[in-house]
Amino acid sequence: MSIGDDGGYGDDRGSGTGQTRTRLPDGESDTYGTPRRGRSGLSSRNLVTVVGVVVLLIAAIAFANRGDSGNDGTDTGSGGSPKDRAAAQPTAPTGTKPVTGKSAGIATGFPKTEQGAQSAAANYVVALGSSGMFNRDQRHQIVGTVMAPSAVDGLQSELDNAYSPTFFKNAGLKPDGTAPAGMTFVNRTIPVGTKSTAFTPTEATVEVWCTGLLGLAGDGSTKPVTTNWLTFTVKLTWAGGDWKTLSYSQKNGPAPVSGDVPASGAKEIAGAVAGYGGFTYAR
């Protein structure tokens, strides 16, 4: 996830732009600098959520108990196969097992299929939107792993210029891209769903809808960790027996309405980032 140019974060790396907004305290807040909302019982929004969950649960039970002679659990209703249903729902899992290969900690060895292209795109945006991109050596490993050979050199040079001491300073980091003492830098991208907008056996364009975390966790942080929603567009090519990235870009959204969950303190956020690892994503 790129650091945008709002709230003190600024950069245009050419390969993707995004924005992160920092909400400043406007009342009672915790040490993380994020206002907490007063709560006097179950809010109307929580009540609606509870009612909605009950309605969905009732509907699910009714659907599961719906009788249909000869139904073996895979009936499609309209004659389509389970595979057809998955194709009609871009974010529905296909059941295909994730790859087992890895290079530089990134999943590799994707099948030469549309599902393989989507899985590759999801895993590659996680790497390109990680805190490892702020370290030169790790960034070179990431780019060398996810990018097509023809695109590596140009992007390496572009990113080396973009991740400058000035950029790090604007992000609240030290000149070498590391977090100040007592702070934990958080930059994590989490795919929510994927879809192909173009596909051939050797070329593919995949959109990856993501949420992300970005900021500095620590007492007194002026860049608190915030959430963001963005969509990556990844152009892939089949090269060297695997899907590789030719180019990628990003745009903000679609973003849902924020919930009523109170923001956690800095120590809790830092502990969660350190204690919860990421995933290998498969379509």
C-alpha cells in the first residue's frame, strides 16, 4: 500500500498512488491519539447489525433445510456446475489449493490458468504493499520476485528514487526507512477479493480489492495506524513458468462505512502486527 499525500504522507511513485488520512484527536482519546466514542448501552447501529445477523442466520438455516429430491449437496438449480457458480461470484473461493513454492518469502509457482493469475496478483500486491518495501535490500528482492524480467530494472530505479530520505521523513521514519525508537512501523495490505478483467493463456489483467494498515504505532505517534481501502490493477504475463507482473497501479476504494469498534491502543496494535502473520492467498 502506497503512502499517499494527505496528512503528512506524500509520494507519487508512478506505479501506484494512494492516500492515507490521519484523524487528529478532537476529544477524549487513548494513548494512540484516536478519539473514543461514548457508549451508553447498545447503539442503534449495533442493534441493526444484531437484527441483520439474526435475519441472515434464519435465511441460511432455511436455505440449508430446503428440500429437493435427488439433491446430493451439489445441485445448482439451473443446471450449472459448482465451478460455474464460483465464476459468477468473483470473490467466492474456488477450492483450488494454494501454491507450495516460495521465493524471498513470496508465493510463486502459480498455475497457467485464470485462477492462477488471480492468486498471483493477490500475493504480489501483498508483497508490494508491505513494510519490506521500505528497506532497500528487501525491496529489491520483492521486485525481483514479483516483476517480469523486462520490468525489473526500470521499476527498481524508480522505486529507489521514490523511497528517499525526504520521503521517509514525511512518513515519520528515520532517514534509513526504519521506525524511531519505541515505534512500530505498520504497512500491511490484505486482499478482500479478486477478479479478472482480461485473460489469455499468456497475459492477464487482475483487479485486487484490498484493505490495508499504515502508520506508526507507539506512544505519542503523530502518524497513528489507520485503515485504508484500495483497488490494485495488476497486469501479468506468463514468464519463466510463472505469472509475473508487468505493471501495477492503485486507486482508492471501494470503502465501506466505518464500524463502531473503538480504536485500540498503540501497544495492542503493535503487538497484533508482530503476533499475527500473513497468508498465502489462493483464488
